[in-house]
Amino acid sequence: RYSEELELEDAVHTAILTLKEGFEGQMTADNIEIGLCNEQGFRRLAPAEVKDYLANII
């Protein structure tokens, strides 16, 4: 699933799908966090951003 050429959107999508495989219960923006790390540093996605990613997967 992982490749160094992955775009950010695809990487987050892959991470959520991988997490979902072992997750018990329903994944929501309230019970998972997603962090991004790049040249500018680290930031945690806001719950609304996580919710948008989850909407594309579930």
C-alpha cells in the first residue's frame, strides 16, 4: 500500500484504511487523530478535517 510517491491525500487515505482493519467499533473524528509531518513541522488535523477524510472512506 505504501509508496514513496504517494500524495498526501492518498497517504492519509491509506493510513485510515490500515487503522480501520484493526479498529474495534466505529471510527469517528472524536476517537482518532491524524498528524502530518513535513518541512514546516508537525500539525494535528482538526476534527472537521478528520471527518472529511472519514466521509470519503466509510
